[in-house]
Amino acid sequence: AQTAPHWEDPEVIEINKEPGRAIFHSWDNAQKAVKGDVAQAFHQSLDGHWYFHLSHNPDGRPEGFYLPGFDYSGWDKIEVPGNWEVQGYDVPIYVNHPYEFADPRTPITDLQNGPEPPRVPRDYNPVGSFRHTFHVSEAWDGREIFIHFGSVKSAFYLWINGEKVGYSQGSKLPTEFNITPWIQPGQENQMAVQVFRWSDASYLECQDFWRISGISRRVFLYSQPKVRIKDFEVVSVLDDRYRDGRFSLFTEIANHNPGNERLWLEYRLLDKENEIARGEQAAKVTAGENILLEFHRELPDITPWSAENPYLFTLLIALKDRRGRVLESTSTRIGFRSVEIKRGQLLVNGVPITLKGVNIHEHHHETGHVLIEEMMLEDIRLMKQFNINAVRLSHYPFPERWYELCDEHGLYVVDEANIESHGLYYGERSLAHNPDWELAHVDRIVRMIERTRNHPSVITWSMGNEAGNGVNFYAGYHAAKDADRTKRPVQYERVEIGSRFQLMFDWNSDIIVPQYPGPSTFEWFGQRVLDRPFIPSEYAHSMGNSTGNFQEYWDEINKYPQLQGGFIWDWVDQGIRHTDDEGRSFFAYGGHFGEGMPTDGNFLLNGIVFPDRRIQPAMHEVKKAHESVRFSLLFSNDSMARVLVENLYDFTPLDKFDYVAYIKADGQKVKSIEVPQPAAQPHTSEVLVLDIGGVDVQPATEYFLHLEVRTPEATTMVPAGHIVANEQILLPWEAEHVIGERILPGLTLSRKEEVVSFENDELRVVFDTRSGRMTQYRWQGTEFLSQGEGPAPDMWRAVTDNDFGNGMHRNNIAWKKATMEAEVAGFAVGPKGEGAYEVQVAWKLPYVSTRWETRYTVMGDGRVHVYNKLLASEVESSDIPRVGMVMNMNTEFEHFTWYGRGPWENYCDRNISAFVDVYKSHVNDQMVPYIRPQENGNKTGVRWASLANNEGTGLMMISDRDNEREGLEVTAMPYASVDFDAREQYEYGPVHLELAYIEQVEPRDYIRWNIDYGQRGVAGINSWGAGPLDKYLLKVDRDYEYGFTLVPFSGESREEIVRISKMR
């Protein structure tokens, strides 16, 4: 039988590759090792521009390209590290769970019947051939020389100076080869690399991200002496009382010399610059053999590492010859930290911790899977500032530098093996059950652990994601325990057995880590005694305008001890910068590259930050729900408030922070309050007594107590004065509301055919009896309305990604039809006392069998009161997307002010972070640029809002005090709602595949102003079926009533605007 090539043989995962190890550098003395300067180490970067040739398939590979005499001068040059698809070669493909090379949607594969592991396409399987020349210093002569590839996808061969060195696969862990036999120190050396886009390894790399290939992490040479430190493992944990440190060092020494060697191994442990431990021992190493040396030490009163206090020590290791001369010195930073599971809880340093986590992909908006350190630092900075303390590396190990930064700045890490075979699903075909694939599974798990087990930030190992469960993961679990002397918890999400509320879990996961449970599932598990912690590996799917009901999750987490957090899906929208035919730069997603290629569209845009790391509104909600200091009002009167402050930190007492308190009314601070310094220890609380007296309470005015917790001093990630937690509490203060008498100027009523008008010297208001709309609103010579489009019923919104997922575009489409095809069923006019008229309009709403009734009261001073009532419907849809009115204002009214929740976009199920205040903005800044256009820019709890021009003339909306809800919902921007909708009419189709992007949306020549009773929530459990929680739906089986007053103004001061807002 014909032998399968290496790249189609699951039992050939490497040839001549070095074993896994901790990544460290080699210096020639301890002083250099302490500094950690790689430029002074025996290290040589090979990153840069390499010669490159791309073949369409393996048969087209250039023959003999690795030979020294091969002429590659005509080849292109490509950046390394880099994904070739992002550099203009071949096609970036995005699919979620299918195998992109065996997808029936593409015409270019010979695997038309689906995946056939381990076979990969022969007709279309691009192969990248690389050539690069480098010089090696003569100083490296007589040393062992290695080459390090940080990441190569998916499989590759290496040649040095025309000689084949080896083969490797497993694209998210380093590959190292000992190239000493083939290298020529002091001379130019030639390297050839051949990379296959797809190999049998691709069957284990079916993750939900861009399927792109190449050499995507750094490449470098390093050298070590003939007798060298091959690897070391550090065990630095706490004793049973969690006070003293237990330190062990296991160091493997290799002897490449032809004779036996006697040597000394020494370690020094430094706390900053102070040595706190030292040890040395002599050893003999047989020629060509390895030995393992051990040190053990107890260290009293050690400062432990945690994400809240990432305290690190420097470990120096030196290898000396028999005369005491240093052969090699290296260093690493370690932390003392214990991780264990006791009584069904995950403990760090003996304390049950809460993981406020996100899943993160290795993604850069311009370079694909190539991350630079500046981007890593920006990610960590944002996480620290927005109360995220944990990351799950989804779904593969990250670059080594990421772990070092997490150690330094304090993030808990779930390190996950590069295993996902989602495209084969979880039944009999799953590779988890196939013993031919055991080596590939176990090797990926063990190599991951061997590389990062010395990092204190890594607190659990994950064996992979969505790859079924079976014998290969049973073997992987045992191998993981054997590879890590600290016995960290091992987790795996696919150990679920059963369905929601009937779940059981297989034995090979130390933590229950399900995907996408809703708040009710959190509660269900919280109410039970579990043998393991409950920490969902993925929840709160944040696709597009999403992350609703996030606080509901944390209400449950903070209530039940075994609910210890979770990991949001996910951190960053995976858009890639691209340019369209009109020269517009935009973030591309699946389908924007390569006509006819398989795609799952925008399903990789699930982040709470945009691809370039600009934050999305959902980030503020995450920060608020993740807060570790919580305030609640116990009692207040007109002079004193008792406030409960709860310390939800795991290790930090509250006296580490500064506190600020004040009272605001109508957007102004009316009193500053001295806060007694809290000192509550972690997981405890205390009561603060605040002096809130001395405020002159005014009628029709809300008074809010604000409390802020701030950092007293700057760290590298968080500035001084940064707010880590805050709260806004409405004080129950009321003063008698005096309704002023107003004498209204007279109005003249005119009727002419289908036009009804009201006017006096300063005012002209016109209605069209056919459309039922106000068509003119002119006051003191200024026209507010654009194109005669005054308020009209609006019961639809541009469909969000979650709306698509839960079928709103199908199930609720009758409300869009009703909005677009509403018919006037009645129009009546009559006097309403002196100087006022009432206009009653009734709209028949087809498809939903109900009516919308609006009653206008037009007053001679320019005010127009609008009262709306939507009657209950018996339509089959369970809810109404929106209950509101929309009007179009002239573009000059571009200055938007509102008194409500803000300043960022918020919705009824995502607004706990948006405090009530007076905010000012420009209408051009109100759009949130979700990559695929959809509903955006809403504000909730709006008591009043105004649009004004540069001269200070404008129109104010004042919510009625007797409205059912706390204020109204308002949107104001120079875009129509339909501009963000995937369809102007009613048939939507597979919208996520239609490749729309926000840069295609052009501003209109008017400002859309929605004044709504409300919208349905944006939802946030998942994006493939779950809708908003029931309490965030506008049910069809009831009436909705709300009112507001439109008030013109001109040049008034801020105080006058506030005074007008209180007029009724």
C-alpha cells in the first residue's frame, strides 16, 4: 500500500523536533541574566523579509527549492512573522465549525463529501515555500545551536544548507530543532521552509476564527554550551496555612560532549534586589545523557501572587564547570501561588476566587494572527481598567510574551490546548474516540503544559474546545496531571452529558465549564450542592449590539458560592482591515475575500472591543457588573444616609482605595460629601454613615447620591484616580411641586382640503389629514421639521445580530409591515381650552389587527403635548420590537442634550452602567459603528432631551411624569433606522452572509429623532436562538401609553433649559 505523506498521517506529528520545554534565554553571566536583556543573550532574531513562493497545491511545489544553488531571486518577499493570506497571497477564509477545506459550499475542494480525516485536499491545498539567508557569529562555534519557530500553520518541513532537518505540526506551540550539525558559524547559512496550509493537523484546529496560515510568530536562533540547561520546572506554592512558601526547582541538564562532565548547578531567588534563597549542588553528567537535579526550600512569610497583587520574584539559575566558571546563566520571574479545589470551590492561596473573564483570540486588525507586544499591552490595560481579571486563551496557547505580561500585571489564565475538531462533532466520528489520534491529542496538551507551567498566572489547564469527549481526552487528563507537579485543575467543556437542567458531567474535568447557560441555569446550579465549581467557559455571547442581561448573571454569581464567574464570548471583533472598490477602509469579515469560498459571515464579530481595540458600549456594562465594591442604601433622611459597602475582592482590603461622594441634581453637583475610610476585608462588608444634609431641595427635582472608588496611585496599567467602582443612588427627597399658571397666546385654526394648521405671530403647526403627521413646526421663524416628517408611529428597529439569531426578522415582521403600511383611520380637531387645540389621530395597523392613537395638544406658546396609545394585539408574535414615534429634524439641530442614562449607548437590559445625568453630544457622535450595520445609539431613562442649532434655538422633549417607565428611550442621529437594517422591505434572507459594513452607511440630510416608550432588550445569552429575557420584552397582549411635550426654546441659559424641562 502507498505510504501516506507525513502531512496526512496522524501518527507522524514531528520528525527530529526538540521536546517541549519552558522558554528561556541563555546568558554568559548572572548580571546579564538578571537584566533579562535579550540583546545580550545568545539569541538571534530571524524575523524580517523572506523570499516566498506560493503553490496552488502540493504537486506544484518548486522542486529542489531547498538546495543551495536554487535560484529564487525572482520570488516575492514576504514579512515573517506573517500570515500570507493577509499579505495578498491566497484567500483568508472564515467559517465557524465546518472544515473550510471540506465544505460543500466551495467548488474548489476534492473533499466534496465532507471531511475524511486524515485526508486533506490535493487539488487546492496551498503550499508556501520560504527561503532565507542568515549569518551566524563565529562566537557560537562550539555551542549547540537551535532554531525556534513560535507558530507555523499547519505543518512544515525545514532544511538548513540544503539538508532536511525535520518536520512539525501543531500550529500554536513552538517548534524547535537542534541545527548544530548543519549550521556553519562565521558564514552565511541558507534556510528553506515549506508550509502546508492544510494537513491532518488541521482536523484538530477547527476553531471559530480566521482560517489563515503561514509563520505567524517570531523565528529566532539561540545557542547554549555543550553542557547546558535543557529545561527546568519551578514549583512555588504556599504551605497548608497559606503563609509560607514552598519552593522546588527541577532542572534537566544535557551533556552534548563526547566525555563525562562534572559541574555545579546553582540557583538564587531574589525579592527585588534582595537574595532570599540560594542553593547549589555538584553533579556528574554522562556523555550524551541528561540528568535531573532537584532543590527544595521552605520560605517563611512569603508574599503571594494573585491577579490583585501580582508579586513576582526573580529566579537565577547558573550552570558552572568544575572550576566554578559560569557555562550558562538564565533567569525567570516566578510567583508563589497555590491553586486547588476544595469543597467544590476553586481556591487560589486558600481563598475562593471569582473569575471575571473573557475569551480571547490571537487577533490583530491588520496582521491577522500576528500579535505585537503593544497590542498585548493594550488588551491587558483595557482588561485591568474594565474589571476583567481572567482570560481563557481560546482555543490554543498564546505567544510566550502574553504569559509574562499576565504574570507581571495580574491576570488569571486558562491555558488551552490547540484541539478543536468541531467539524466532526461529538458522536462516533469525533476524533476523541479514535485511538489513531491519541498521540496528537496528548502531545498538544503536554507540550502546552511543559512550556507554561512555570507561570503563576496560569491557574488551570484546558484540554481543548468542542472536540467531543472520549478515550483521547481521558488519556489527556492523566497526561496533564503527570506533566504538572503542582497538579493544577484540568478542565474541558465537552464533558457535558445530558441537556439543560439535567446535566451530568464526565469525570475528566475538575471544573464544570459549560457553554452559554442563561441566568436561570446559573441559578439552578447555584441552588445545588456541586462536587465541582461552576465556571462557564463561554457565556454572554456578545455579537454586535449585545451583552444584554449581563447583570442578571452576576446577581446569581454573587449569590451562590460555587458560581465562581465565567468567560464572556469574546474579547475582540475579528475584523481585518480591508479597502473596498471605492477606496473606503473597513473591517472585513467572512466572505469579503475570495468569491465562492465558504463563509459563516460575521459570526466572528463577537467582541466587546472593536478590532482596533476601541471599546464598545457593552464594555461599560461588563465593568459595572464586575465591580468588586458594591454599595446599597440602607436608610436615609434629609440629613443622613447609611450605606452598606461590600468588599467583593478576593485579596484586597477596602482601605487600599480613595473614596469620593457627592450629590447631583439636574446634572450639577450640589454637595460634596466626606467619606469615612472603609476598611472592610475581602468578602466582608461594613456600613458607612454619610452626612447628606444642607441641600436646598427643589420641586420636580431628582437628587442622586454618587459614590466612587478610585485608585490612589498609578500602576503601569491603571492611572491614579481611576474609578474601579461607582454607584448612583436616587435619594427619596421630594418637595412640593408648584404648577405655574400660564396664559397661552391665542391660536388660529385653518382647514384647507387635507391640511389643518394652527398659527399665531410666533407659531405655525400644520398637520396632513391623510398621513396623520405633523408636516410643519415653525416657531419664531425657525422650522424644526425636515421634509414635513413630524412624529409617526414606529414599531420596528434595525435588526441586531441577536435579533437575527432569535428570528425577530421572521417572527415579528408584522410590526415592520404595520409601521410601513399604517393607515389613518381617524382624524379629529377640537378646542382644548384657551389658546390650545387638540388633534386626535388614529392609525389602523395592518397585519397586527390593532390601532395606534395619538392625541396632540397644540398650545399657543409653541408647546405641543403628544399622548400615544398602542392597543393590545392578538398577533402571533410574542413581542413588539419597538413602541415609539419617529420624526425628522432639520440638520442644523445637531447639538444633542439629554437628561437620562448615558453617556454611552444603553438599552433596557444593558443600562446599569449608564447613570442618569445631563449629557451633551453632537448627533454625528451618536452612531455606534458596529461592523455589520444594526440598531444602535439608544438612550434609556430619558426625562428630557433637546436638539439645538449653533444659535441655541432648538426643540426640547419632556417626558410626562406619569409615564409608566422611568423616562423614555431616545435616539438622535443623522441616519434613518432603515440605513442600519439589512432590508428596506420584509424578506431578509441570510443577512449575515451579505457582507454589509458600516462604512457604507451615509449620513442623511436630516436628523432622525426617535422618542419611544421603549424597545425590546438587545439580549445576550447567545446569538442563535435566545431572545431577551421576558421582562425585557414589550408584550403584544397589553396596551402601551406614554406622553411627552415638545417645547421650542431659543438662546436660553442652561438653568433656563432645566427650568423649562420641569414645566408641565
